[in-house]
Amino acid sequence: MPSRPAHPVGPDAADASPQAETQTLLATFADSSEQAGGPALIAMRGADRTDNEFRLGTRELDWHSHVRGQLFCIDNGLVHVRTRHGSWLLPAQRAGWMPPGETHRVTISGVLGGWNVWIAPSAAQDLPRLPCVLGTSELMRALIGRAASWPSPFAPDPAQERIAAVLLDEIRQAPREPLHLPLPTDRRALRISNAILECPDDHRSLVEWADWAGMSPRTLSRLFLGETGLSFAHWRQQARLTLALERLARGEAVAAVAETLGYATPSNFIAMFRRAFGDSPARYFANRGLGG
């Protein structure tokens, strides 16, 4: 997940190196963010860094989980999260929700700044039970900014408890964004899904994939619609969009991404991308602070 904020703390903050800043903050927040008890929420704000230490490029955080639920948002860059329920993308200015104890793996692309809110399991009971992407409001961002100014660890006073309650209400009411790529649970359909993600330029038809997996085309179609909520064709397009965003965020050229995903020409790929996101790849990433 996005790292803790890159702000120095303590009397030697002015001279702290980026590595020392990170280690100090990890030590400060690790215990409180992984404790089920304590305040209902702990918010942390991270600052952008443009030096070489924090120009992250692409990095992986292997499978892990947190005791607390995690709501997080990035100011620029792209986060690709994989869970047992599927895969989803977090562009800038959306909030990702990870329920308490949910195992996940993360790919982070681009220079990151943003915020984290760690929510106690008892306070997360009415929040979404599955990982998802949420829209953010001005009120939500303002409340998180206020909560991020509170010291940690701390015992909340009545005013802070009221702010936390309003923030939790905002999270409950936040709209969900359609950036999720669900995975089927059926062994045969999951095998097909993984094969497509490994080779997105494979143009085999539904009939050919069904034969490869040893089932009828009707069964394959029913499984995808029933277990992912998407038709096979729609799921494959979503998979390609997911891979396209991740590769473009790494700085790969549009032509190279189009070829990798099996599009006949870059213009065909750009047209598909514009239909899905309302912008060409260049404008989409420029508006989100990425060099895709």
C-alpha cells in the first residue's frame, strides 16, 4: 500500500535523510496502525517527493494484511491491488478501501503523495466487506486533513470523536467506482482468466477458450456472468484496460502497450481507451500527474 507520509519528525527533522524519515515514521505508526484497540481511526498525510529517493517508478509490496482496515488515496501515480476477490486499480483522487485482515498484494507506479486512514475493526463493521474503490468528496478530504494533524498514538477527545464519526459516515456513503476486475472462483474459469492476464494479446474466442478448459461455451459464458457480473467479452476488455493503465503508468509507449495487448494499431487501442475513460492515454495521465 502507499507508504507512510514522508514528513520528518523530532528535533533533527531538518537534517533527516529520506531513508531516516521513512524509518522514523514506520516506527512511530507501525504499532498504532496494527492495533485493533485505541482510537476508531488514525489518519496520516504523505507529501510528494521529487528527488531520486522518492521517485518510485514501479515497486511491489508482496502479499500481506493489516489488523486495521485501510482507506488510502494518492495524489498522483497509480496503484494496482490484487486480492483473492480479484484485481482493481486506484488512480489519483480515488480512495481504495481494504477491510481489516484482507490479504492483498500491491504494485505502486509513479511518484506518490497521498493519505492513509487506518480504521479499527470495531469501527469498520458497517463499511464495505470487500475491497473496493470509492469516490472522495471535499468534505471527506477536509476531515482526513484535520484527523491527520492529530498526534499518534493519542486518546481522542470528544471533539475528535465527533469528527471521526462524521468521517466514517462519509466513507459509508461514498460512491463505488467501477475499477474492479473480479476473478471467477470456478477452477476452469479462473484458469482461463489467469491465461488471459498472462497473454492479453491472445485472441482466442469464447468457444476456443471453452474447448481449451474442457467445458461447453454455454457453461463458460454462464460462469463468467454469474461469478464476475461481466460477460466474457466485457471481462476480457476490463482485463486489458487494467493491464493498459498499469503499463502506461510505468512509462511504456502507447504503441508498445497496444501491441502487447493485441490491438492491430495504436489508434484502435486509443479509441478503446477513450471510450472507457473519456480521454486519450496522454490526456488521462497528464491530468493525473503521470508520465504515461
